[in-house]
Amino acid sequence: MNDGLLESVFAVRSADDRNSQFGTAYVVRHDGARSYLITCAHVVRAVGGEGHVLVGSHPATVVTSGDSDGADDLAVLATDRLAGPALPLAFDAERGRMVTVAGFRAVSLARRLLGAVRADATLGSSMVLDSRGGRTAAWQLVSGDASIGEGFSGSPVIDVVTGEVIATAAYQQTENRVIAVAADALRSLWPDGLANVTAARSVFRGIEFVYIPGSRFVMGTPELRAAELARLEDREAFLAEAPPHDVELTGYYISRFPVTNRQYADFTGATNHRVPYRDDYWSRPYCWHPGERVYPDGKADFPVVLVSWNDALAFCGWLGGRLPTEAEWEKAASGREPHTWPWGDAWDAQRCNTVEGGRGTCLPVGHAPGGDSPYGVSDMSGNVWEWCSSLFDPYPYRANDGREQVSVPGHRVIRGGAWGNSRWTARCAARERAPADDFGFSMGFRVALSRSVLGHAG
């Protein structure tokens, strides 16, 4: 749990000294000279409405607001840049999850002196509430700590394991029961701004990782659709996407981008591992110099290619990570619910690098930020194929059926498609196979980390 949590919460109070009402807001985004925070709509109303809102000592404007008497009792505030770090949001929650709540309470009878505190709680019964933006999920927040009172309206409800905000404390139901509105309610309230709120990220040995929370998700493609796509592309591997099935995953980290030439050079320099090289026409633009053992000029931030599954496995072991399973790869690309491409179901050639875009070559990592997945993972559609740890076995996917044994021979799964492939190959659910010793000019990889590697238990 982040010890700096209280640096990200701020008291919301009135600019009118005669008004002693207050609540809490938490930072979710910094943008240039501005910071954006979440609070409750009824807190904004209580302190006097727009034009009277202070965040700490800073005047704040109301970017958008829900119904202060309804289920979407949330508001987005903007103010001058604040020092507190932005808190990551997550959209998966389950009953019984242990959480911590950070908010403000009065420490003087005049209610002008406020103190920030934390309180432990548990997600209790779930409920579905009707709001102007649609149906909103909420939770009973159960706590034995009486300090969760009125000043906690707008407080972040944070998973103690992942450090992610999964809900916002809205109003007090009883002395030790508070209603918490799920973070998902922000999707309809603030869709444009929410797209720029990053997921939980960490840097490990110079590589940026995104946390993917544990949950059940739907993997695969319906049989009729898979057969239709196989005929359309004359690609037999599409048939292997069926049937769709539920897979339960624990939380893990995955690298935000594929491994780059610059990052791979640290590995080859430390281990004397072979450098990526293949003497053929198509591979030459991406080949490293075999004698000098350096990557091509100007391609430091391009994904490393010409690496086999065995090469990728060696890099991951050296780093302290592993290759993602194909289930982990698909969830990181699609999210908890199936999406055709990482950004959604509507095709857009500008959000990825496939043959439809006409670029005809590999591009640097991060070339299409509009194509990020729901978790903020980049470049999962097109550009380069990515090795997974899994054997190319039939569905349903079962991690314990032998397909994740690294010592077993057979074809391994590659995912994501490449710049010379079509949009159908770059779908989240599309899977292909290659021999473990293959090292083509469009084959790269990214790294996964178990949660324990970055210090999170459970």
C-alpha cells in the first residue's frame, strides 16, 4: 500500500468562511499546469456550488458533475497543478475485498481545522443503482472504524493489494456503513478525460510495467465467427480461437510496450547472448551488426525482432520476469469483456500498424497511443508479433494442463499480428503459432511479472 496516499487527497471546502461544510477529493490526472480530482457532487453543492469550491487552498472549477441526489453522485474538479501523485483507477472489484479509505475529518469544533486520515474497510454487498448515465455499480463499505464520517464523501476507496482506486465513498448509510460508487461510473460521467487517466504503472529495471488486476475474463471467439474469419483470411489458426470460455487470472504486471532494441542491448551486453541477425533481404533493415553487436542506427526505440521464443525466454529470465501466458496477453489487450481490438470494436487503421495503414515497415514503440488497451497497454495490435509462453494447444485454455511447461517441445503461441498482416490477425483474440527456434523479422515479445516481484503479496 502506498505510504504517500495522503499526499494525493485534498480537502474540499467553501471559499466562503461562513460555510463550514467540507469533503474530500483525490487526484486522478495531471495535465500541464492543471490537476484533475474526483469528489462527490453533493460535496460541491454543500460548499456553495461552482464558484465557491476550494481544493486545499486552490480555487477549483467543476469540469463535470453527476446528480448530487442520485446514483452518479460524483464530480470532476480542475485546479492549479498539485504536488500529490495521481492515483490509478481500476474497474474490477469483488465482495470481500480489503480496502483502505483516505479522507478528511474535523479536528476542531469550528470545523475549520481538518486532518487527513486513513481507515480500513471491506467491500460488502453490491448493488446496482440507476443514474442519468446508465446503471451504476456500488458497494456497501463496511468498517469498524467510526472515523469514516461525512468528511469522507469523495474519498478514494483503494484496494490494499494493488493500490488502485476501485470506488469513491459517496454517503454514509449507517454509523459504520458507507455507500461507495464503483470507479466504473466515471466512464459515462467523464469519458474524454478518463481516457487519459493511466492505469497502475511501475518501472522495473528500466522497463515500464502496467498492472492487470486479477479477475475472470472471457477468452476466445464464438465458433461461427471464428469459422467466418478463417474463411475470410484463409487462415486455419482462427478456428483455434473457439470456443469462448471464462478464465480466472490473478493479478500480474505486463510491460507497457514490447521490449526494445535498447533494452535488449543491456541483456546481450551482460550475458554475451547472440544478437538478432538473419542474412536475408527482409531482415536486413532490422539486423544487428554481428561483429560489433549493436542494433541498427536510429532504431533504439523500435521493438527488438529476429528473436526466437528461446531468446525471449532467456531475456525474461535475466530480467527477473517471464513471458506472458496467452491468457494474460489476451486479457491485457482486450480487458475483462471481449473487444475486437484493444481500443474497441470499431476498426481504425490509425490506432495500430497493420497492412491497411500502408506503412510497410516496423514503427517505434508507442507509435499509436490511441490504440492502447483498456488497461493502458500499448502496441498490442499490429507492428510485431509477440511471443507468449504457452504451447499452441486447443481451447479451453487451462494453465495446469501442461501447455505452460517450458521444457515441453512444440509450437508456441504468438499474438498481435505485425505490420504486414491484416486487421483480422491483429485482433485481441487472434492466435498464431511458430516453432520455438523461429526468429523472424517481425517477431518480438514483451515481459510479464508476477505481482510478488514488485512487492505486492497475494
